[in-house]
Amino acid sequence: VADDGYRLWLKYDRLADAGQRAQYQKAARFVAVAGPDPVLRTAAAELQRGLQGLLGQPVPMQASAGPLSGGIVLKVERNAIDASAPNAPEGYRIYAEKNNLVVASPSAAGVLYGAYAVLRRVQTGGALAGWAVRSTPRIRYRLLNHWDNPNGTVERGYAGSSIWKWEELPQRLDPRYTDYARANASIGLNGVVVNNVNASARYLTPEYLPKVAALAGVMRPYGIRVYLSVFWAAPKVIGGLPTADPLDPAVQKWWANKTDEIYRAIPDFGGFLVKANSEGEPGPQDYQRTHADGANMLAKALGTHDGVVMWRAFVYKADGSGDRFKEAYQDFQPLDGKFDPKVLVQVKNGPIDFQAREPFHPLFGAMPRTPLVLEVQLTQEYLGFATHAVYLGPLIKECLEADTHAQGPGSTVAKVVAGSLDHHAQSGIAGVANIGSVRNWTGHPLGQANWYAFGRLAWDHTLDPGALAEEWTRMSLTTNAAAVRSITALLDQSRSIYVRYTTPLGLHHIMGESIHYGPQPWLAKAGRPDWTAVYYHRGDSVGLGFDRTAAGSNALALYQPAVQKQWGSAATCPLDYLLWFHHVGWKQPLSTGRTLWNELCHRYYTGADSVAWLQKQWAAARPALDAAVYADVASRLQIQQQEAYWWRDACVLYFQTLARQPVPAPFAPPT
Ligand code: GCW
């Protein structure tokens, strides 16, 4: 039977090697679990299901180990993790005791994460005997954000329609919801925003709340809480009020009542995600109030309920003479210290919008009194949809490791987000989901790796993206060593290759208008000036790039001096960020010894040619792969190759009209 990709990395096919199986069989004779806790029952059931599959033998479940040994014992143990460790309740400890392997945590959810760690261990060939490990999540709220609409469409979704079938809920629960919950729990995610940030007010109505509650019921045994994006003007649209002013007592009361109503339906409701005063969405600024006024009003509405407000900082105005790079900072940084403790401000990884490479967002490190959620995008809006292979582990990691210098060297974005830099108990990370209703969830089979790596990095940002790529490959595709090496290398290089053939040297936002696919660097007129390509690349007869130094927009001034130093001079700025910050002459020699123009050509040509290398890597793994998965990826790589040439040719030819220089050898087309 062809592998349809549905099972993701939760593939529990019998291990091929009988010797290896025998080893594990000795350590997995039974699963012991006591008590009716649903999350604990999930942990035991998942473990049983996984081990039975992998080891090809029945693994009985029993209430306790009793006198038996050689089994796996699951237990909630208050002291399993030192209470002073951040996010201790969700941590797990795995250790040997009386010849059993114990998976313990202060919470049932922690045991569940530990159970998945055991399965991962077996899937990736690690020994169970003598294994001891302790792990706690470094970030508290680890969420997927779905940009899914009530009518089943997904904004920026490329994997079919929404997985949520609102018209069938609450009566029919598609089994896919459960598998979705399993996948998320297995990588440590604990929250799901089910609807688009461009939100419909319908989700807050008595028609939809039971549907959302039904989903929450599916997620609950997997330790996952459900959240909602809210439409700011809901009190007007569905509440019959004349205003949505956050300081209006009737509006406040409406939200408080609505929140109580939600908690009656969903007692463990996670909270609200809000996009306000951004891209046409209503918000508190419509009433001359600030984002803090709005967020705090919702926080008050949450009252004593255990929920939070995640308020997005993705805001910008249609100002062609300004610099969009600075706008979120200008709106939000002055509000630092003004937010209710239940509010977290959600910031995209970079200042513009999920480009293939961005400098870290200047708000990181600039709002020490506010917990900041890092938002990354798993759906490849600007990265070739579901046709280009772009493994995002390195992109996410690059942002997490970026040094804000907010409190001297080592003040990484990861530390800001985890709350360790500024001692916040609240911390969060969100990935915009790349999931849809297509059978294999993500469209591109390799897109599954992005979902996987996001969850694992959300749990532990110190993990290495290359190691995660390898882990994912072994769990999802093959354990053949040579094939694993070949695919891991492909994944690891894929993002930098994509950057080279689309936006090398710090170019950004030069893609097709509104669709955000393919090249359109010549775009000079759009719905808004800051949606055009020429606004961003600033190409002219002299050179290329957006001057964000003091001579230009001075966006660099939003960063700490040490960061300014790193990016502030065109002579020393790392080439990957050059055109983000500098307008560089076409003939200017760069550190590579080539002029800007020649380097640009070099990157476009070698980048596009590197897709052939991706194809080679994939082809090398063929004997170890399922034929259907092989063919699927191989044909997507063919499209990617054609489109890499499209990007290269479109960009080189367009920029050539400005640079007025020949394409250098050996790339120049024959005359
Ligand atoms: O990335 C841009 C997208 C919009 C999206 C917006 C946002 C949900 O083009 O489709 O809207 O950002 O993040 O709010």
C-alpha cells in the first residue's frame, strides 16, 4: 500500500531489524498506569499503540507493575521535576527503577510528553535500557495559529481546505481532529487557535460556541487547549451595541459576559488572540484608544478565568514615505509596562512579514516589561507555498539565536521569548499552521517537517534544526542511514537555497502582488505604496537596497548599539542582511571580491542551479523511500527547479535594466 503521508511522524510500523526489536521487547513488556485521568489514559494508550506497532507484539496495559519488571511505568509524581524549574508542571523525567522504565511528571500532560519521548526514542533507534532524561518546556504557551475561516477556506493555506468542518460540528467529530491532537501533543504543543486572526465574529455566537467546545473536547485528553481569535467589533456586530470602545462600560460588560459564556462551554478555554487596527481590521484606535486599552479590557473580561490575551503587534500604515519596518515598534514600544499581566504581545519574527530571511524584529529586547510571543509562519506564504521544499528549522533557529543585546551580549530572542531574560512567568510561541484537509496534511510531504520542527523548538529552542530534520526523516520517511543523511542535508540547505534564488543579499518583498508567489520586482503600483516591490528594494541607476541607516529611514536606531554596529556599515554588514539596511552601488566591491551586481547574479544563478542538487539528494534516497512519496516530492522539485529559473531570470533581467551591466561569466547566456 502506498504511503499517503497521513500518519505523519507517528508511524509505528514494525521495526525491520529483529535483533533491535528483541532489545526493545525486553524493555517494553507492559505499560503500567493507574487512575482515570484522561490525559494519563491517552499517554498509556499512545504508548501501547506505538510500541505494539513498532515491536510487533502485544503490550498489555495494567494498573501497576506489581512484581513485574521490564515494563514502562507511567506516573504523576509531584517531585518528578524540581518545582523551581520554569514550566516545571509540564516537564517529565524518565529513569530506571526496579528494572522498569519510569515516565514521571508533576502533571498528566508531562507524562504524555514523556510517553511520546519514549516512542521517539524507539523510532530513532536509541536504547531504552539505562536511559535517563529530564526535560521541561522552555516556553509555556506553545501554539499553532490557524488562519481558518468559517466557510472552510484557509487564508494563506496551501494544503486544501480547513481541517475544521464547521457544518458538521458539534455532532460529527471527524477522526482527523484526534489525529491532529495526537500529532501536536507528540511534539509538545499545548494550544490551538482554531480560527483566522482576520476573525469572524460568528465564533462567539451561540451557534458556533458549541462547535468550538466540541473541538476542545477532542483536544483536552491530549493536553491541548483551544483559543479563539476575536473580531474586535463583535459587540457591535453580534452584540447590538453602538460601539466597540474598550473604555465603554457596556462594551466591557459585553465582553465579560461573553467570556463567562465561553468558559461555561469550555472550562479550560485558553484565551483570545487579537489582530486589531491592522490591514483594515477594527480595533481600539478607532476610538482613539491604544492597543493596551484594548488588550487590558479583554484581560479584565477574562477576570479570574485561567486564560490569556495574545495581542498581535503586526500593524502598519499605508505610508509610502515612511518605513514599515519601524511601525509596530512605534505603536507598541511606548506601551511597554502598560499591559495587564494576562496580556502577551505577539510579534512576528521579523519587522516586515515572514520573508525568506529577515533581521529579528526590533521589538524583541525593547519591551522588557511585557511578555512577547514569537510568531513564525509554517505555511509558506512567501516561501513557495506547498511546491517549494523549504525546511524552516534553520529560519526559526536563526531568529531564536539572534542577539538583541538588550542586556548585553547573549540576550537572545529565545531568552526574551522564554521569559528568562526579563523574568516573566508567561511566555509563548506561535506557528501559523501549514495544515489543511489534504490527505498528507501539508501538501508538500516535506512541509510536515516544518510542523514537526516548530513543535520541537517551541519545547526546547536549544535543539539543533539539523538534528530535528534527521529525527523527522527517520520517523517519517526512512531509517536507512545513507538516505537519512541525504535527506537531512537536503532539508538543511533548502532554506538558504530558496533565499539565493529569490531574495539574495537581503532583498525582500519583491514577490508577486497579493498572491505572494513568484517574482515581481518591478511592481511599482499596488493597493498601497508599501505593498510594492520598488518600495522595498529601492533599486535605481546608482544601486540597490533600502537605506535604513541614519542617512535613510534610520530603522537601525531601533536596535541596541551593538546590533547597530553589526549591521550599520555597508562595509561590514553581513551580506545576508546587506540590502535590508543599505543602498549599495552596483559597482561597489563586496567582501567576496565581486561587485554588488556580480554578486547578485552569482547568487541568483548558483541558487537556482542548487535546486538540481536538491533533486540529486532526493534521488539518492529513492531506494529507501516509499514510491508514492518519492514521486510526489520528485515532481514538486521539478516545479521548484523551473520556478527557481523563473525567479532568477525575472530578477536578474529586471535589475539589469537598472544596473545596465552584463551578466558576468560563467552565467552570461550565450550571445
Ligand atoms: O502575512 C500577511 C498576510 C495576511 C495575514 C497578515 C497577518 C492573516 O498576507 O494574509 O492576515 O499577514 O499576519 O495578519
